Amino acid sequence: MNNEKIEVSAKSVEAAVKKGLEKLGLAKEEAEWEILQEAGFLRHCKILIGKKPSQSDLARDYAEKMLELMGFDYAVETTETESEILIQLTGVNAGDIIGRRGDVLDAFQYMLNVLTKNFDDDFKRVTVDTENYRAKRAETLVKLARNLEKKVRRTAKPVRLEYMNPFERRTIHTALQDSPFVDTASEGDEPRRYVVIKPKAGLKPRPDGERRSFRGGDKKDGRKRRNENRTRRDGFDDAEETELSAARTEPEEEKKEPTYDGGVMKKLNFVYRSEKKRRRLK
């Protein structure tokens, strides 16, 4: 982008702005300026004026500055569509910027959206990703939704998932929107908002008679085979159990917020507050 800024002096701020706009060939709404010196006795006003950056340019600049202050060596690539600005971060140790289930990445993304929100009607949502994390997370959530759909269909009882951000909740809703067996609804208040997967009206639990029983063999083998059958019936395998168990847990009021890496979050908050104060964003 063209970052050219020029210093202009005149008897007043209005006159200096007008003079600067004429030199740069810009309309007033296309420019931004900073007062370097107020007009006074025998002294002209001085301003620094230049073209206002686009939201995409501004998001990229903030991302680079935040990463630098956080001590992360990441390349920043920006892609813009009609409705979204995608910032792709490329570097080593992606886990540092992703955090626990994307907590740090979500905080980074939230700050960029707030810091660039003064684009009014032209505002586009900023999405931050690294190493295709968002797509991988979405794939995991879709798998989770399908497995829990099977459980609700079998038991005819609702299942509450863990607290999720809007992207994750939307993924669950979309995955099950055409299900003939369950409905989904978001409940709770941010940031403790979660999805509930509910049986559709009239859905009845499967009778116990549908479950396979095993006969023969010793008791140990019988229990093992029954456990294996239960795993297949619920749709969970050993590799998925750790991920899915947390999602099956019903949220509790006293549940604490996710813990972030203290150093990373302090740096993020420092950048966010300083830039918010500088730009006087509300």
C-alpha cells in the first residue's frame, strides 16, 4: 500500500487539511491526519497527512506489530474477499499462537477485529489462521457432532457441549441442521455459551433389544466384546475419546474460564490496550 505522508503547515487545521488533500489528490474521507503543532501566536499549524489505510492493510500492520512485540517470528499473508479478510500466519511452533483449543488464536483474532472496527459500513470480519487450524478444528467438530447425534438418537436425551466460540458453535449447527433426529440450540451468555443437541419431538430411545449380546467364552472376554460393541454403537473410538469426553461434559456455573499462556496474553493485552488508546476506539 502507499504509506506516503506529507507534512503541511497553514494558519489552521482546516486550511492545512485542505492543502494536504489537494497535494495528495485525495478526498477528505480517504485521508487521515495527525496534528503535529497547534497554531499559535506567529506560528502556523502543522499536520502529518496521508492516505487512510484499508481495513486489510490496517489488520496486516497490527498483526505484524503484535507478533513482533510478542516475540513471534511469523510471516503474515492477507487475502481479502467480499465479506472477509483472512490473515494467514506462517512460522515455527504454531502451537504457541494457537493455544489450548485455539484460545490464543481466537484472542489474537478478536483484537484485530476490534482494532479495525472503525470502518463502519465497509467493515469486514477478520479471520486469523495458521497451519490450516480452522479447517482441522471444523473437521473435528463435525465428527463430534455426528457422533453425539448417534448418542442422542440412541438415548433420546439432550447432550450439552463445552463452552464454544461463535465459529465452533456455527460449525456444530451447520453439521446437524438437516438431521432428521436432532435439533441444536445455543444457550448461555458469552463467553460461556454452548450448544445443546436435543432429540426431535417424538424421538424415542432405542429399545434394549436392539443391542447385541454375546454368549460363550469366559466372563473377561465377554465384557471386552461388550465394551467393544458399545464403543462401535456410540461411534467413539479410543483415539477420539479424549477429545470427545470434554465436549460431552455438561457446563457448570462454577467452571473457570480457559487458562491462557500468561506471557503471551500479557503481550497481547499490552498491544491491544496501547493501540486502542492511541486510536481512541470505544
